[in-house]
Amino acid sequence: MIRQAALDALPVREALPGLVRALDAHGAAVLCAPPGTGKTTLVPLVLAGLVGGGPRRRVVVAEPRRIAARAAARRMAWLLGEQTGGSVGFTVRGERVAGPGTVVEVVTTGVLLQRLQRDQELSGVDVVVLDECHERHLDADTVAAFLLDVRETLRPELRLVAASATTDSAGWARVLGGAPVVEAAGVSYPVETVWAPPARPVRPPHGMRVDPAQLAHVASVVRRALAERSGDVLCFLPGVGEIARVAGQLGGVDAEVLQVHGRAPAAVQDAALTAADHRRVILATAVAESSLTVPGVRVVVDSGLAREPRVDHARGLGALATVRASRAAGRQRAGRAGREAPGVVYRCWTEAEDGRLPAFPAPEIRIADLAQFALQAACWGDPDAAGLALLDAPPAGAMAAAREVLLAVGAVDGAGRPSPRGLRMARLGLHPRLARALLDGGAALGARRAAEVVALLSEEPPREYGDDLAAAWRAARAGTDSYATRWRAEARRLERAAAPAGGTAEPASGTPAGAGAGTGAGAGTGTGAGCTSASGTGTPSGAAGRPCGTGAGVAGRVPAPGTGTGSMAPGSEAGAGIPASAADTGARQPANPAPPAFEERGAGPSRGGGAAPDDLAAGLVAALAFPERVAKARGEGAFLMASGTGAGLGDGSPLRRAPWLAVAVADRPPQSASARIRLAAVIDEDTALTAAAHLRTDAEEVRWEEGDVVARAAQRLGAIELAMRPLRSPDPALVRAALLDGLRAEGVGLLRWSADAEGLRARLGFLHRTLGGPWPDVADDAVLLARADDWLEPELSRARRRADLARIDAGQALNRLLPWATGEAVRLDELAPERIEVPSGSRIRVDYTAEQPVLAVKLQELFGLAETPRVAGVPVLVHLLSPAGRPAAVTADLASFWQGGYRAVRAELRGRYPKHPWPEDPATAEPTRHTNARLRRG
């Protein structure tokens, strides 16, 4: 029986006539409605004709998170007086509750993305509601772009609604082709704001790390809220680790403490969304920001922190970073307190800081790994995503890095078109790296074992499992915690997807779902909550019959990218596997003691008599997923990854003495040169070479190192040196390039510079500054070396080492740069003479190294010279020297000097140098280099 009173109480009903008119006229609309108005629940029911008397239509509602999808479906079913699975159903990864009569289906954006790839027309669907658009998840942006493409080219009658409480309505209206914006004035209850900053400054977030003092302050604010206010308390924290730490500091409070996050068991999530007769504190991540009304909440405590993905594309490392939450997120969080009654929000920062926060969260498309997006775009037929209607275009650098990944795993061809393998990978609901590991690992190890390890990689295991991937695998098999339960479910899904026989396909989106369609039709989430699993035992087919304990046996069975076999299970939800480095737990401390020597520990028990042991199997799958992260030891606990990034293990890690590792989870804190290994597996060199075969190079390396040319034949795996031997006859072109590198590093001073050569360089530099072309620019080493072909040949090509450079006459080489072709070269001595003859007959060298040419000459040698000498029309700067050669005066105007300055110089120096002439009238005196006595002798 429909609960009409509850429907009538939802404020959004006042905006429904305008929304219906907008859809009738334009086919698309943007709905802005405050939290708690019923936009997530009432709007789909009205559009589907289940209430309000409108025509019956099939509506799909896309939510960014599984918890929101389940909650929205259950709430709508309750409003209709039905059970979920009747008129209203939902599909999330691993769970589908829908029946033949389902009219409104709530799905995650990942599920909808996969449906669009299988059925671009979205057959049977009349309306799609994209809820919580403001969150700007990558899957949601992609789905919106695909749906707009469908409307424009295939189904203009398909209706779209972009709904959110704090969305950028103008931007979405523009993307939707000028769609009208419909606003609902909510009747939300007032929410008081209490500013509750820490008493003392705390360190800002750094990477994943949050200052413990900040978490202690949040816990104290929760206690304060419990003491000052009534009702349940909802506290927002950035991640699972922070939730656990704050929960640990709330022992003894007079309330039940619940931990709600994407990894929490469904029972815990459901308990938080169910009214209770006792007081509760709900510690939650951003999953509680949107689409949920948590009953009984009157108080929100907001830590002001959030998590966003960050990727170092140059090194191939990704991580989640803790950042300040945006003002839009703050409004969403505060709104949770005013859903049912007046409430209060305690904000753990100052009011002044609030105005400096970003207005909206950063769109994932700007900051996240785009490999999965690029594969989806390629499968859609737009490899560059240039034709997609996106609010923000994907960054060119991130797309280039994504295409490199897709090429390396065999998902696309050189033109960016998806290969058959790529089409299959796109439907696995995994990041392309993990899809490659599942397909190729399955061919080597069997589908079950590969699926189990990939499931571990798609959701990072708990900290207590340690940093050894194989040990974590064994712990998950034996575990009874919520992680192990999710892991088993995901491993079963992946095994079905990877097995040659395939899994049960999810019904097409337009086909009514059967009552028995609860077999994991959805797969993978958009931003990382990818479960993993592994259960059961037995020897995988195709893994038996090889000796145990040797990596060569495992590696030898790995197919090249593109040759993996098996069929996929359609119906997987997109995005299950973000790179494991982006999991939201802190740095782990290994739970295991230091291991025996690796030759003793072997590789752990295997799942079958002839199968590869666990350690090698785990390492192979991790290496297939992250080949650029295979790492070779360079000291206990220190490793070099093939990407060129250094990496280290924590003290006490059981992996510190491994010769090779396959690094599954690593992050590089900001401003840090090396990465932190958080999950890895032991491998041998054969496995590393097989998994990262595309990174192997055999080349002649001729480099300038430690002041000379070093030539060697090098075998490398990316940046890892495998073997090296000296080259007796290196390629002359490589030698020449190395010598040029040396000249760039140490300067052209490596050549032989005589005084004449230095003078020629200075003269040419003066002419270039004064007259410009055609005189060459020789002042800057970089400019000179850019023209090495013009002046250093043929000597440079004949040189083999540093000593040969020192034999090249720089002066002779510079002469080649003179403007011989124009004939100006013959005027060098005229325009910039090396020496100038002065009245005494001496030929004095001109110094061209300063900005103005300098002529340093004894004063007596210039008697009778009224005009200052000029070079290239520029008067020289005359340094007048005493008889002892010391500076006495400086002038660029000799005539003025003789008339004024000379008298002062004469008065000062005549007594000091009485043997030299000091006439009263220097203009008429005889110039001389000699003393008075010498002059009298004639």
C-alpha cells in the first residue's frame, strides 16, 4: 500500500510539474534540490508513473555508490508499500535484486557504463536519472557523455535528468544542450554551525597521512557533541584508517559506535540506515554524503578532510591524497543534520578558513588515472574522447599515459582502436592492468588462482595482513573477517569472468530481470572499492604438470599480451580495480616475523600438486598487472623499480632480503624521491623478464659519465640494469653525442683555448652585440653547441674521449663561424682589431670581454691624441695607466680628460714618478714609452 502521507511530505513534489514539462519540451533537465527533499526517491517514482498518475515508463537511476543504490531502492520500495525487487529493484556489483515487474532500477554508474557498452541504445529504458552529479566521479561523467551521444545519434526520445543538491547547474545545462534548470526549494530544517578548530595548530595532511593530533581533536569534538546535544552523531572522516583510529578513541562513550564505509559489510551499512532506539555515533567516509538519510542524526561532526586520487604519470605511481573538503561537500555533510529536525554541524576548522576552501571537489577526470576511461572511450568508438560531451576535457598528459598502458597490455592498436582483447578487458569490470593480469595470469596459473590474486589487488588487504602478497593471499583464504568475505565473492566473480566457459550474463538493460538474476551481474566500482575473493581448492587446469619452485616454469606459460584465452562474463560493473596504490589505508606494518632465507622458505604451499607455488603465482600476477613496478634489490630493503623510481620496504618486512619483487601497492609521498612499498610479492628474474618483456632493451649505451665517455653494451629492464660489458668499437654517432653531452655538462672549456682563441671569441661576441648578424653569437656555450656541426667538425667526429676534446684548437674552430659567405669575414680586423696602434707607436691589445672594449695603455703614450679610438663605431674605454702600469684614470672621452682630469692626475703622480714626462700641455707633447733621460739621449 502506497504511503501517501510520506510522499506528500517530500518538498520536491512542488518542482515535479516543472520537471515533467521540461522533459516533455527538451528531453533533458537539470534538477537542483537540497538534501532531504526527495529528489532521489520521489522523482524516479513519478517519472516511472508509479505515483502521480503519469504514463508508465522504465526508469534507471544511477548512483555513485553501492550503499546509496541499495538505500535508494529500499526507500522507494517502502514508499510504495512493497519489497525491493518488485516495482523497484537495484543492481550493484555482485548483487542484483530485481524482478519481471521492475520499473525503477537503481544501479551504480559502473553497472550503467557496462550496459551502455553492451547495448548502446539502452533498449527498453525511457528515462535515466544521474543522481549526485556534483561528485564528479569519472564513471558518472563518462556515463553522462555516453548517454548524450546516444540521445544525439540513436535515441532522441531518451530522457535524461541530472540531479544534485549542489551541482554546477549552469555547466550541466550547457553539456545537456541548453537543458532547462528546475529548482526545488527544500524545506530542510535549520542547521546551526559551530566552529570547532583545534586549540593548537596541527600539521596539514601529507599524502595519506593525517596528523594524529587532528584525529584526537575530532574524537574530542564528537564527545563534546554527545555532551551538548541530543540525537545521533554522524562524523565524517577521510578514510577507513582514520575511522578506525577515531573509533578507538571513543571507547566508553554512552552510544553505539558504527563504522560506515564502502568496505563495510552490507549488514553494518544497513544498520546505520535503520532507526534505533538507542543513541549512536556513525563514523563515515564520503559514502554518507549523498543520497542517504541516516535516521536519528541531529548532529554532524565534520573533520573537513576528504580523499582524492593522485597519479604520478611519469613514474606510474598512484595514490589517494588527503585534501581539504570543498565547500560543496561541507554543505552536503551539514545537510545530513537537518534532514528530520533542526540540527547542528561542528566544523573542525575556523570560519575564516572556510572561505578559502575550494568551491567544488576536483573532478576525477582532471586528477585520476585515465586508463580505464581511455579504454571505455576507445570501445565507444572515440579513442581520444574528443567527441564526448564532457564538463572537463581529459588532460592530454594523462590520456597519453593511459594510451601507453593500453598499448602495453594489448587492449588497443597503434591507432587507439580496441582489440578483441581490449573489448573483453573493458567488460571485466577491472582496471586494464588488472584485466591483463587476470587474462594472462589465468592462462599461466588457471582462472581460479589468477582471480584470487587479482581480487587481492583490486581491494588492498587490511594492514594486519602484512606487506607480503602471498602471505596476504593465505590469510584471506583462512580469514573470517569482512574483507575475506568480500574477497571470496569477488574472486568467484572474476573466476567466472575469466573462465573459457564464461559466466551467466546479466540481462540486457531493456529486458525484465528474472527473479533469479542475483548472480553478480554487476562488477567493479568506479573508484576503488573492488572486492576480491578466493575460496575452494584444487589444481587449476593448465597449471599442472610443471615443476614447482622455479619461476621459469611459471613465466614460461605467460602468453604475450593479446593472446590470453577465455571468454568474459558480461554484466560486470566498471572500475573495480583502481591501481592498488590508491587504496585508502595507511602505511602497513608487517604482521609476520623476519623470514628464513629465501632458498629455505621456497614459495609457500601451492593449491595443487603440480601448480606453481603461491609466492611465485602471486608475484607473477602482480608483475603482470604492474610490469613497470618489478623491482630489483639494491641493498637490504631498498629496490629499484623498472620505472626508474627507487622504493623501500618498512623495517621488519619479510621481503627485505628478496632479490626481486613484484610491487603491487606503492605510493610516493609528495616531494619524496622514492616510493614506499606497501604490498609486494617475491619473484625471480625470469618472471620479471616475462611480465615486463616490453620494457627489456638490449642496446649500446654510450654516455658521458664521471668526466669521460663510457661505452658499453647494456641489457636493461626499464631502468634496471641486467648485464653490462664494455664496447670496444662503439657507434661513432653515439660517441659524438656523448661528447656533446660532456661539452654541455662541463662547458666548451674542455677544448683547447689559447689566448688568441679567447680573444677571437671576445671579438666576435662584441661584434654580435654591436652589429648583430651576420656576426655569430658565441658568448653562450649552449648557443655554440647548438651549432656544433658548423664549427667543431671534422675534429668532433674524430674524437673518442675527453683527451681528444682537449686537442681541438678552439680558435681555429671558431674561424669557421665567421661570415665568409657574405664577405664580411675579411673586415674582422677592421671592425674589431686585435690591437690598436697608439701615438707612441705601440700596438696595444684591446680587451673585448667587457660590455665596452677596453684599451689599457700608459698615459704618456697617448700625448697628442685628441680623439678617443673607436672600434666598429664604438669608443673604447681607455684605462690610463701610471708608469708602473697601475690604473690612474678611466675615460671614454680623451679630449675632456686632457682639459680637466689630466691636471689632477699630473699633480698626484708627478712627484711619485719624477723620471717620466708630465707636460703641462699634453695635447702638444711628444708621446713616449720612455723616461726623460731616455728622451734626452735621443
